[in-house]
Amino acid sequence: MNTRLLRHMHLTPEVEHIATALLNPENPAAGHRLTDLEALTLMREAPLALLGTLAAARKRAVSGDEVYYNRNIHIEPTNICVFRCRFCSYRRGAGEPDAWYHDLDAVERLAAERRGEPITEVHIVGGVHPEHDLDYYCEMIRRVKKQLPHVAVKAYTAVELHYIISKAGLTLAEGLQRLKEAGMEAIPGGGAEIFAPEIREQICPEKPTAEEWLATHEAAHGLGISTNCTILYGHIETYEHRIDHLRRLRELQDRTHGFDAFIPLKYRNLHNSMSAVGEVSLPEDMKMMALSRLYLDNIPHIKAYWPMLGISATELALSFGADDIDGTIDDTTKIYSMAGAEDQRPRLTTERMEQLVRSAGFTPVERNTFYQPIKH
Ligand code: V47
Ligand code: SF4
């Protein structure tokens, strides 16, 4: 963007100053690093069009015209969970009518049904079942890998991992090493929610703390396991809480460089004990996407997760800094459909994903879990 155009946007002097610093024409990829105060000023005062322009410029500098997707399936072994996060529409106690549980044989069958398909990733995530232990989690990975040896297993959030590794009496590094030996190659980003204790206490008081979540990812990075990170935004938190959350992620990434992607997860309010809290608007979603791209200057990929955002908003997010739209999924993620996202059985064909990316003006690239392009 030509800096002269900024003058036509009627910006406050503070916003104009920050935008000029971010639009470093010499090297937009390594442009100015936002301070927390600058991030807050942008969130409060910058017009959405400016945020989109700045974030899209940063995205193009980092990943050019390319937008990534992968071919993946989700396996959700159970929705029975020892925790009771107030925003969760999905968890059930054992014995409740719509609780589900797939034992190891059933999980293996779900994997076996997909043999011969061109998927490259299995994403395993679920509730924290009270009776399972580390050996069970390792065995589940081995069974999936036995059926689908060529796929990468991205498994278990830091919440599940912290719980079972503590239960086993091991250090995080020891427990993660066991899972790595069983075939776990990456860790998804769930469970981060909002790190600030005053919000965490209200929305998920029983969950591992921010420090425990971050320590789990740091230990994984130390073992060469790549991981993702998330934020759950748009409920009772403030902009300050969001920026504090991003700062903790950026600080960890400065030390380890182990995060591949950041996923801003929009709070959905159907059928949970925070339903009275409304959902934020589409412009607010785009603002969060843009801020994520601009603030997290050391995390290469920002993911617009289509089962949560919906397809039109995902397309729009590509103009607000996102460069990844996750996978074809093709099956069974219930976390969002149970919380109010419109599609009860999310599935997008590869053709439809490519079309979505092209109509937003970008070039679709199929990737593997580690963001290497797949050549067919
Ligand atoms: O941690 C639960 C979120 C997360 C609700 O790493 C909700 O590639 C909105 O982390 N409204 C789990 N969100 C899912 C997750 C994820 C998803 C896709 C890709 C990746 C990745 C990770 O789902 C939980 C929580 O933050 N969640 N309930 C809800 N009512
Ligand atoms: Fe359990 Fe995860 Fe739901 Fe929390 S968000 S209750 S940890 S399934």
C-alpha cells in the first residue's frame, strides 16, 4: 500500500504512525514488531479496511500468493471428559445419553476405513477420559499408524497430554518422548483458550494453567515435535486479555520456533453454560485474524478454520492475513457443530477448497502436516 493512501483513511495520528511503521517497503516480512500498546491501539481505533490491508501485505510478504490446505480426517475417540469447561458444548459425563466412546478396536476400524484414500494427516482430539492412561494413548497412535502408515498423526491437545503424563508420574519430556516413539508427529493447538488467570478461572477453572499449557508445548518443541497454538476469543475477555495471550505465544516462539500455525477460534454459544454470552460479529472475526497475522510476526502460518468460521468467512479471512484453511476433514469433528456452527457434518472436497482459495485471489497449495507442498 502506498503510504499516501493512508492519509485518505482519516486515521488517528497514533494509528497512522503504527501503520507507517508496519508498511516497511524495504522488507515487509520483517516489518516493525508491534508492541502490546500498539496492538491495542489498532484493535480499538483502526478501520477494518486498514487492518486487512496491513495483514494481507504481511501475509503476501511471508507466503506470497499461496494458501495452504491439507487432506485430513478427524478422529474424536470420546466426548467424555473429566473437565467441565463452561464454553464446551461437546463434553459429557460418563453415562449421559449422548456421551460417546470408541474403544481402541473402534478407533482402529475408523482408520482402516480410510485406507487407500489420499489423506496425509489424522487429527485425534477428544475429551479427557478419566480411565485412560499414557499406554492407552500410545497404543491408539500405534493402531492408527498400523492402518495408515503413510499419514502423520497430529494428536491430543496439551490439556489431554498434561493430564495423562502427570497421571503417569513422568516429566513432560519423558511422556512426550513415549508418544513420539509410538508415532505422534505433531500436536494440535487446542486447550489454550485465554491464558489470563482471571478469565481462565471463569471459563475453564479445572483445566491446566497457562503455564502448564505453555510448558507442554515447550517440551514438545524441545523434542522436535511441531505444534500449533490457538486462542478462544469473543466471549468475556477484553482486547487486553487477547493481546496478553498473543504475547505469551510470541515469547515462547522466540525461544523455540516450534509453532507452525496459530488458529484464532471464535467462541460459538449454542448449548453450553455460557450461552447467554453472545457471539461476536464477522468484522470482529476479521479484526482478530488481522491482528494475529500482524502481532505474531514469528509464527509462519495463520489458519482460518473453516468448520468454525463457515465457508464465506473463511474466504474473507484470506484477505485478512490467513494463509491456511485446514483440511478437507471429511468426517467427524463435532466440537463446532455441537456449539452452533451451521454444518452438522463438516466436509469440503479438495476441488471446493481449491475453488474457495482461487476465488479469493490466491493459489491453493496442498500441504502435509509440516507445510511441505504435496506433489501428485
Ligand atoms: O480447545 C471448544 C475449542 C478447541 C468451543 O491445531 C470451542 O490444527 C468455539 O484446538 N466455541 C479444540 N470453540 C479444537 C482445536 C483445533 C481445531 C482445529 C485445528 C486445530 C489445529 C486445533 O475447540 C478447544 C476449544 O478452544 N472449543 N468449545 C466453542 N463452544
Ligand atoms: Fe473437556 Fe476439552 Fe470440552 Fe474442556 S473443552 S470440557 S477439556 S472436551
